[in-house]
Amino acid sequence: FESTLMRWLAERSFAVYVLHAPVLVALAMVFRALPQNMYALAALLTVTGLLVSYIVADVVRRMPVFRTFL
């Protein structure tokens, strides 16, 4: 059983793999101004990094230049 959401996630998984490092670095730079609770920052970076990585992957996959290999 393959749901629509699972198919959407699977189609973007390679793009997320390629793009997640710059996304995480950018988010870490944004979050460095927050209070220094390391565990809360790690949790926030994990959740937002996952969401933003899939959003960026979706946007990049819609570009004709990247559609063929991402």
C-alpha cells in the first residue's frame, strides 16, 4: 500500500539527500541567535531541517534543469 504522501516523499528523497547539508548549515546559522539549550536546538534543527529539506527539494525538482536527475 503506497499512499500519496509516501510516494511524494519517496520521489524527493534523493534531492533531500543531496540538499540537506546546506539546508542544515543555513538553519544552524539562523538558530544560533536563540538561547543556548543544546537539546532544544537539536530538536528544533531536526524537525525544521526535515521539513525545509523536503520543501527545498520539491522546489528544486520543479525546475526544468534539475528535473531529469533529481
